[in-house]
Amino acid sequence: MFDAGTTKNKLITWTKEYFENNATPKTKAVIGISGGKDSSITAALCVAALGKERVLGVLMPQGNQNDINISYDLCKTLEIEYKEINIAEAVKNLYAEIEKSGLTLNTVATFNTPARIRMTTLYAVSGAVGGRVINTCNLSEDWVGYSTKFGDSAGDVSLFSNLTATEVKAIGGELGLPSHFIDKTPIDGLCGKTDEENLGFTYELLDIYIRTGICEDAEIKAKIDRLHEMNMHKIKLMPAFTMSS
């Protein structure tokens, strides 16, 4: 049985130990702040584990971001330093160079490239300040591949990869985050639809299935299973030839 309070305490201890064993006393946790629940709760957890002085938020709008005020509000609430780096020109220039080469961009490229540029930005910032990039994905997203390979699925360390979206929200409550950070409707910021609209089922239904194996809707169960199988390559190490192959 999941206990949010106990898990929160274990996460704080685990995060402290990770930084003690893999960093210096001044190493910062570098977190991409989108305004969504996962990055907000990740930042709050890192503040609880390391102190606000060692948490650096990075806001990465692509042009105008309608809900960026939530990101500002989070950084103010947690009293953490933040940097805002607009990736619009980087995306535009890369697309222009690709098209100049004679290739035509499709939706696979245009949906995933901004996420990979954001991760490149996070690592550039991390390198500049001597930090560690904190992955903000949760088990529910990873289960059905709702992340970008080498984009938001990357990072130096992950706090929530083994926790469902429902469990992550419970951790946020235990950390005392205001509800508007925890309950904000997840949206990818690319196509104007919510995560659940894109997936075709709710996170609540998905999380129950992940933890219990029960899904009464056979069609949705089949869809979840298909997505999980199709997207395993995102969370497994890449296949690598060995001399024993």
C-alpha cells in the first residue's frame, strides 16, 4: 500500500544521499520548470532535500507561453533562483537549416525537437553552474511513452520514474505545495490538447492498471498494452553489440 508521507521522507533522504555521493556540497539541482505538476513537485522535493539555494529552475518557453506565470509563481513560492531561456530562435534556426538541406520536416520532428533542445539547454546550464539535471518524468508517462527520447526522458537522476502520476501528486500534497501547482491539467504545450485527450484515457485509469493490472475497458487495456510495448525503447538502454553477441 502506497504511503505518501513515508515515500516523501524516503525520497528526501535518497536525494540527499545521491548528491552527497555524486556531487559537491555546492552542486545545484537543475530543473526545467514547465509549470506542470511534475516539474513543480520535483523542484519542491529538491528544495526539501537540498535547500532552496541549491535548486536552479530553468524556464524554456518557445516564443510566448500562455501559462508561464505559473512557472514564475512556483519559483517565487519556493524562493528558488531561475533563468529564463527562450528556445524559439534555436528551434526556428535548426528547422531552417534542416529544410535548407533539402529535407521536409514532419510532425515527428516538430513534436520532438523542441523537447530535445530544452534538454540540451538544461545540460548547457548545468555545465555552466556545475549542476545535475533532474529528470521530471513519472512512471505513468514512461509506461505509455508519453515523453521524448533524449528530451524530457533524459537527466542525471530521476526522482519519480517509479511513481505513478497519482502518487506524485500525493507527494506534492505532503510537501505542502499549493493545490494549483499539483492539480494543473497536464498539457503538452504543442498541439493544444491535454495529455489525457492525446492518450485517449485518464491518468487515474492508467495508474490503477499499472498498480493492479485491472482495466475493465478491454479496448483501453489493449491500447495501453500496445503503447507500453511500442515505447519500451525509450526507457531501456540502447541495444549495444558485445563480443559475445
